[in-house]
Amino acid sequence: MQKYNISKSSSFYAIGLSYKKADADIRGHFSLDEESKLALLNQAKENDIESLVVTSTCNRTEIYGFAQHPFQLIQLLCDNTRGTVEEFQDVAYVYKNKDAISHMFRVGSGLDSQILGDFEIISQLKISAKLSRKHGLLNHFTERLVNAVIQASKRIKTETDISSGATSVSFASVQYIFKNVENVSDKNILLFGTGKIGRNTCENLVKHTKNEHITLINRTKNKAEQIAGKFNLLVKDYANLQEEVSTSDILIVATGAQRPTIDKHIIQSKKPLLILDLSIPKNVNENVQELDNVSLVHLDHLSQITDETLEARKAHIPSAEAIIEDVKAEFNSWLETRKFAPTIKALKHKLSDFASAELNTQRKKNADFNEAQAELISNNIIQKITNHFAHHLKDDDVSTDESLELIKKVFQLEPSTKNV
């Protein structure tokens, strides 16, 4: 990126890990809650990182940012999670400059999602960019890139059918429940926690069943009540968790904790119990599988569920990729102009100095000097000249670097091509 005057000493990187190589346990080691994200951003500022965006979902954790070396970003991630550098190296990916830009486009457009066409990641990217901006860690380049990715995502959603039907883990959860539980409308369903996937799953259950036995429990009761009101759920106190688990047929866990919140000791009933753990890190202890009446399903398994609709979406990948290339070309065109923007700006100032000096001379020579007309003419000429040079520099057949050096030499421009 240095050649675009984006950063004098840094490159743009995307570092992270995803469901492709990292299982749920490893992804859990590198997951970032809100507190950890803030700590990471603050540490980045202390280390003079100029711009970065951090995303952490059930399927991936990534950092997009500028650094002299990607290890700076990797260290930030490891310092603020339970993950180690050794673990990261085994499952991670590192992309630089153009490859990092392309990666963000694919992720934000749903082409790299665990379920093809799942667009939930784009809202995460928006929230993360907003948080970075709030902390002074979003430079013009990164903000422009995020906006371009958002634009591509919107176009893919509206111009292709890659997201036709439900396209998320929450959809797969409901699909799994319908396929494996008879008479779902009559079952007692308990949602423990307020994680987004869990909330979406319950919303879909409410929409697609006439079940009036869905209960929500959360450590913070007022938060549970807000969500329950929206989805028409019952709310019970956290103190009643064990009692509610014992009367449930389906338990959906979305607590977002760093350690398991459900284990076998809390399950006292002998009736069949299906547990869906929709959390990263895993929030249900594996020991529940020691109980004969319990079936445990984690979101990684749910993400592998495909149907004909999902397979059909693959046909729309070329159209989605074409849209990405179109939007990316616009972004790269903007990026290219930044390469010569400082020189054009310096040229404009130089020409303005010439004009100002000449106008002063003419004022002294002519008693009836027309100030307004002279200013208008000189400004128009300066704009035409700078536009001409700008168009020349945009020409694909022109060696931009050589032209820039020639312009600087001819007009004796100061080498103050600061980052724009």
C-alpha cells in the first residue's frame, strides 16, 4: 500500500482464523467479547497502530489493519484472548494488501460464510468499523474499504438469489429441530442466554410453530424481558434455571460465556432432552453426553446441514463474484488516484502562486484592472490545467511514477507529498 501513499511504513493485513481450519474449541480460544475488543483497541492505540477493524463471530475472528509486520496484529489478538501464537500458526491465515482487500470483500459478501449466503457478518463488520472510528482507529482507507464491501454486499443481496430463503445457522437450527423432534408445537423450549443466533432461532420457531411454551432465562433479567417482549417469550429468573431445564424438551444455549454454563449436574430429569449449543466458545460441557436422555448438538454440526436450496445457491456464485470485481474496481480506481493526489494538490498551489504574482503585477500596471474577472479567468485556467494532468495520470498507458517525477521536476514542486 505504500505506493498509494496510504501509509509510509505499513502494509494492510487481514489476519485471523475461521471454521475452515479451526474447530469450535480453537475458535473459542480466540473469541473476543466486547470487553476484550475494547482492550485490544486500546492496546493498538498504545502501539501506534493507525487503523484496524476487529470482528469476532461464532465462525471467525479477524483483524484488518495496518502494521509494519503481521505479527503485531497477531500479538494483539493473542494478548487479548486465551489463544496462543502456536495455536494461531496452526490454523490461521494472513493476507496482505490486495489479497487482504479481496478477502474482506468475500467475507462481507457471504461467499466465505460457513453457510453460503449468510449475510450476518456484514452487520458485524459495520458495528466493528463504527467502534474503531469511535476510538480513532479508522483511517480514510479502511473506512472507504468497509463502505465498498457494504455496497457489494447490498448489491449481491438484491441482484442475485444467493441469499434466497433463510441462510444462517439459526435457520439450520430450526431445520434440525423440525427434522428430529416430533410435535414441536407441544414441546417445552428453553432459551438460555441472549446470543444473536439463539435469539434468531427462537424468533424462527415462533414464526414457524404455534408453540406457546418458549421460555427465556438470562443472567440479566431486564435484557431478557426486552427480548421476550419482541418474540412473545416467557421470562424466568436465573435462579430457576435448573427447574426450567428439568421441564424442558429442547434447551437452546446462547450465553456467550468464556466457560461452559451448562453441565450434567444441572440436568435432573430423565426425560429426553435435546440441547443445541449455539455458542463460541462452547457453553455446554461435553459431560452432558454421559446422560442417556440427552442429545447434544453444536453449531458446527448445524452449519454442515445442507438442503437443495443451499446447493442451488452455488449457481449464483459467479454473479456475486462479478459484482465484487465491479465494486472492487471502483475502489481500486479511487485508491490509484490517491497515488498522485498530493502532487496534483501541490501543482495547484504552485499555479495559484504564479497567478497571484501575475495578478499583482497587472494591478500595478492597470488603473482600471478588473479584479473579479481576472480572478475568475485565472481560477478556471488553473482548474483546466490540473484536470488535464489528472486525466493524463489516470491513463493506463502512462507510467504514473515517471510522470509524477517529471511534473515535480518541471514545476519545482516541494517533495511534501504527505499522506492524503
